Amino acid sequence: MSDVATVIPEAERRAVGKFLRRMLPILVLMLLVNQMDRTNVGFVQDELRADVGVSATAYGLGAGLFFIGYALFEVPSNMWLERFGARVWLTRIMITWGLVIVAMCFIHNVWMFYGLRFLLGVAEAGFFPGVLLYFTQWLPDSSRGRASAIFLGGSATAYIVTGPITGALLELHGAGGIAGWRWMFALEGAFSILVGFIAGFFLVSRIQDAKWLTQEEKDALSEAVARDKEVRDRAPSVSRMKLIFHPQVAVLTAVFFAMALTGYAITFWLPSLVEEIGGLSPFQIGLLSAIPWICAVIAMYTMSHFTDRAPDRRPYLAIALVLSATGTFLATLGSPWFGLAALTLAAVGGKCAATLFWPMAQSGLDLKIAAPGLALVNSIGNLGGFVSPTLFGYLKDTTGSTNGGLYTLSTASVLAVLGVAFVRHTHRGERTGSGGGEIAAVTGKPVVGEAR
């Protein structure tokens, strides 16, 4: 990579810098709002039960239905982005999901809750991979890793700010005779719509349409992107059915599914677990809910610093999964404060595991199946986002406790540790070509990051 960097034309370097300065801030803001809008329902579980009659089972199912709508429309959405361009399609995605969030403030029965959560998944489908596809249309392989890392930082930040912001909005309860959760949905949805319209003025679909690039910069950047596209177009196609039964793809999918179970369970149920402490305002609950994610993000970046040059990431991934299993198990013991500390440990393990998983998965697959293989791992593994909240809700209603769900998460993480032992290990330098960049480019998924 360093050899390639030394021959990058100056005009291309300037063009990339301008793109990062002008486009990335609005894209990061869009991602931050995206994460907030998909997870804010975790802070109003009790309110939905009291005002609408949404039981724990119904809440878990509704939270999970988002991922069904998302999975069904993710690929078509990316196809439409290529047809209509990023400016039109990414703006459409954001405005549409904002409208759905606003509509959620009018929920008056369980079926509306189900339908709107499903529609939110449909509306958001394709946003994250769409942005990464947008990067392939604007940035050569040598620059996409930096852009993806900055973009992913928005996702990490979202976990931290969602709690305090949502908690503060819930403090509006009673203003104008309107419940706080309705204010929360209305205002966060309206902000999403506003950001969507603003994005429409900033985003540029095609390099040649960018008025802030000189013609020399446009030509240099277009040539670099075209060269990378030519390499991607030569990649062989592999049927999805064959990939499903590929041993390495199956193992990676199972490990990632277990990771997604824990990640989304914590995301959707953490606020209600924090609320069990008692005597807390919605804003205080939001602040405390941010603590596990602050610790997780710090640990994630600290671990990546030490493991980026490690000859084998598997031991580190196993340790992270053990931490996750330990945290979810300990959360069943002791006081709610002890449970918060335990879930912090679980979040640390989960985030670190996500950071380690994708580069390990990329290096463990043969280059000819890496791109479609990782796309399949991501799409099937993310169904954990449907299973875990649904399971938690059912167990909460039938047993009166979430302990059964936490035991399930611990078991899944332990089984994932066993699965890691079967993941193929490839020593650094054995794979040739622009493997990592190609995977990110073709799948629209980062090779370093987290579940989406």
C-alpha cells in the first residue's frame, strides 16, 4: 500500500482531500441520526406498554421487525442508488425514514407499532451499504479505507449520544398535553427530515458534476476510480446457494450471528435494565445508558492499536467473546448497578469482537469468494437483530425476567468462541492484490467495523 501511495498523482490527492472535507461531515451526521432513529425505541418501552398496550413480547417483536424490512430491501435499494444517484437516493432514504419516525408519535395500538417498525427498516434499507457504494464511485481503493474509518466513527459516536439526547427529549413529557415519547419521535423524526433536505444540497452524485473540483482533479479522480472498477468487474461470480454451504462462510456466519445477538440485545434492552435502578429521570437513564458504549468505544480503538499488527487475530477475538459471555452472565446477578457494570463488560467485548471479526473474516476467505461471501455473512448474521429482541421480549413476559435471554447470549458467545477455532487463518502477506479494498468495494461492507 505504501508503494501505491507514493505514485498517487497530486491532482488525485487534492480531489480526495476535497471530497473528505466536503462530503464526509454530512455523511457522518446522517449516520449518527440513522443510528439514533433505529434504536430510540429502546428508551420508551415502559411508555409504550402504559399508553399503547405494547407488552414486552410485542416490543421485542416490533424492535426486531425492523431488521426484516431492512434485509428484504437492502439489495434493491443499492440497485436504485446506482440508477438514481447518491444525491437523490440517500436523500430519499433519510427523508423517508424521518417521516416514519414522525408517524410513530401517532402509534395507538400494537399493530401500528409492528407496521411502522417494519416500514422503518424498509425506509432505512441500503443507507449504510449505499454510502460505502458511494465511496467506490468517488474514491480509489487507496483512499476508501480512510473514508470508511471516519464514517464508521459516526456509528460509534451515535451509541454514546443517543441516550442523553433521547432522555432529554423525554423530559418534555406533558408539554402541550403530549406524552414525552411522542415528543421524542416527532422531534427526532423532524430533525432527520431536515438533515435529509440539507444533504440534498451538499451531496454530488458524479465526480464530473462537482463544481468544487478543477477539471484536472475531476479527470485524475475519474481515472483512478475507473481503474479500480475494472479490477472489480473481473471478479468471478459465485452463486449464493454454493456460498451458503461453503464451510468457512458457514462458520463465519455462525460467529457473526452470535455477535449480533448480543449487540442488538444490549442496544434495545439496556435502557429498561438501567431503569430498574429506580429513582432516575429519563435524562439520567440516557446518561447512564451511554456509559457502556463510551467504555466500549475506548476499548475498541485501544485494542485495534495493539492487534492491527498481530500475526493471528483469532486469540484476541476469542478473548473478546469470552468477555461478552462473562458480562451477559454476570448481568443476571446482583443489583441493577452491578448489572450495568456487567453489561458494560459485555458491550466492551462485543465492540472489540466486531473490530477484530471483519479483517479476520476477510483474510480467512479465498479471494475469489471473499466479496459475495462477506456480503452473505453480513446479511444472514444481522438477522440476530431480529432474534435477540424478540426472544428477550417473549422471555420477559413468560418468566418476568430477562435473565433467560442473558443466559442465551452467554451461551451463544461461548459457542462462538468454539467457532473461532475453526476459522481459517491466513498469515499476513499471503493474499495478494487489493483484497481488502475489493471486498469493501464489492460488498458495500467495511472490512473493519461492526454489524450493520
